[in-house]
Amino acid sequence: MSTAVHIGSVQGETQDNALRIRNERRSQYLVTAFIVSGVLFMLLPGTFLGVWNLLNISEAHDASTLPLGWLQAHGQAQIFGWIGSFILGIGFYSLTKMQTGRKFPLVAGWWVWALWLAGISLRWGSGVTAWEWRVLLPLGSFLQCAAFLLFFISVRRHRTHTTSRRPEVWMQIVAASTITFLSTLMVNCALLVRQAWLGNSPAVPHLLDQQFVTLAVWGVLVPTIWGFNARWLPIFAGLQKPDGKRLLLAYVLSLLGIALTFFGEWLASGLVLMAAATVSVDALHVWERAVQPPKLLNIHSSFPFFLRVAYAWLLVSCVLALLAVPLDRAGGLWGASRHAITVGFVALMVFAIGQRILPAFCGMRILWSTRLMFWSMFLLSLGCLLRVSAEPLAYGGLWAPAWKVLPVSAIVEMTAVCLFALNLGATLWQPPAHLRSETKTSLSKGAA
């Protein structure tokens, strides 16, 4: 009798393990779909359109000659199409690591992917072509809201049953950023419905767009990076564990800075956001000596250096924004500030952390090339330096040759993005590490 019970329990465990493996593989396919979609948005509607925009501006020596709808479509593709897709994919991957006893929401996940992809595509296409934009702009934003709401419900159902303990600080910040993400999409929807009803073009008025970008960047992207950095930097970079209270203070300050922009208090907002960035650097111990050797297996050894460079760009962005309030009249300082934070901080952090974690998330793969990892981060930093340095000089009419530097910066950054996409694409194309090792073993046995 006891033997039969033992055999039955072993069979039950085997079936549970097989089901868990099958669910994890299915979830990896879903995550891979989000990552591939994000890379495509990064390349085509994001980077290539951005380069085209900058080439046209440089040729005309006037930023106002370019349709504002094109600039906003480029920004939406970068923030939501690229980074947003990565956030959703990582969010679904995290569900496979939660011991909730619930079945992975695979069907809901594919619905989220389809709705998100359709919403971003409609938003970008109607913004660039202006074809039926009064219908397609609101429709795209509705689909984005529906996709994220379905994602949010799926995450909440799993997290509710994980543990009764108070979540760690990094989880609190990521969760709060997720709620802000949903709120940002709702604000975006309201703005586009208003524009479709009252506007005469797909472009949202400049002031509203600038306030919305501040909400999206400082309410979603920056705090999400802070949260995941608090979780991963002590492990991957060997940094001291973050100070939770100071990191929460940085997050509260970022929310206050956002609120001040909606009251038109741009100088006060800039000061508060500068304080938030400074406190975050201190809380995460980014520029302090590592207490453990960094984990550099299968990645380039420059990984910790570029993490620190990204936070330098965050502070540079804040300084430029403060200077822009009293000095900027042509948009050069504002543009440089926005580029420093979106490319120098957000994109560089994705290039560094993404090439460290995404291969593992998408089936325990190994990064295809550590050299391409270095060159993508180096060229992105170089292109950002050229762009941020030249834009205020060119737009402000302070140095005419700066107009020639801007196209160079665009080409350099586009090369970096292509290298990142190539490296990630080649990584996802090759089989997982354990299958490669099994293949090598079988081939060696066959040769013997």
C-alpha cells in the first residue's frame, strides 16, 4: 500500500514538473513576442523615423519646418512601442516565477500582445500619415488602454496570492509605476480624443505634449528603472543594497515634480526632479565602490561602467531642463534635456540591463556577442553626447557647424540601435544554452 502511494506521489510530481516546464516554455514564447515587437518599434517607427526627422531639421536649419505630428509619433513609438512592450513582456515573465498555484494567463497574454501591437501601430500610422486620424488616433489609444488593463488584471490576480508579507521597496516602486502607466495611458487617450474632437491636426498642442512626456518619462520609465535597478544592481553589478527609504523619497519627489508641471511651475518642477535624480543615485549607491565582484559571465566587462554613465545622463538632463526654463527660446535646451533622459538614461540602461537579462527571460539563452554589446553601448553614448552638445548650439543659432553635427549624431545612434537589435535578434535565433550543450554532447558521442 505504501509503495503504491509513493509511486502515485512520484507520478504526480512528475506531471506537475512537466506542466510547469510546458507553461514556462509557453510564457517564454509570449515574452519573446513582446521583445521582438519592441525591437521592431525601436528600429522602424522609432529610430529610423527619428533619424529622418533630424536629417530634415538639419537640412532646413529650422525645427519648426517638420510636422509636429511626426515628432510625437516618433516619441510614442519609442516610449510605448519599444519600452512599453519590454515592460509588458518582463511583467508577464515575472508571473512564471510566482508560486501562486494559478495557471499562467497565456490566452490573456496573447490578447494583450495583439491589442497593444494594434494600438501602437494605429497611433503611429495615423500620426505620420494623418489618414483618418480623427478615428484612428482615439481607436489606437483605446486599444492600448484595453491591452494594459487586461495585463494589469492578470498581474493583480497572481500577486494577490503570492505572500502576506509586505513587498520589498523595489516591488512597491515597480507596482506604483505600473499604476502610473495605466493612468498615463488614460491621460493619453483623453488627449487624443480631445484632439480628434477639437483639433485640426494629429499633433497634440506643444504644452500639453510636453506635460504628457514628463508624466510618461518621470512617472513610468524612470521609476520603473529605479525599481528594477534596486533589485538587480546588487546582484549583477555587485553594488551595496539600496537604501529603501531614500529610494521611496526619490519616487515621491518625481511625482511632485510631475504635478508641478501641470500647474505650469516648470522651474520648481526642474528643481524637484533634480533632487529626485540626485537622491536616487545616492539611494542606489550607483557611483560608490562595488562591495562584490560584478557578474560578468557572457556579457561585456564594461557593463558596470555604462550603468554609471546612464545615471550621469539622468543628472545632465535635469541640469539642461533647469537651464531651459530661463534661457531656451528655440527649443534646443528642452530637446537636449529630453534626449539626455530618453536616450542617455533610459535607452542606455535598456542596452546594458537588457542584454544581461533578456536572453535568460527568452529561454535561458546566451548573448550572441559581447563585443556587439560594448559597441552598441559605446556608440549610443557617443551619439547622445554629440546630439546633446550640438542641439542647443544649433537651435539657438550660437554655432552654425552644429547643424552638421546633428546628422552625424543621428547616424551614430542609429548604428548603435541596429547593433543592439542584431545582437538581440541573433541571440533569440540561436537555441537555448541547454539544447546547444545537448547537441554538442550528442555530436561528440557520434564522432566517437
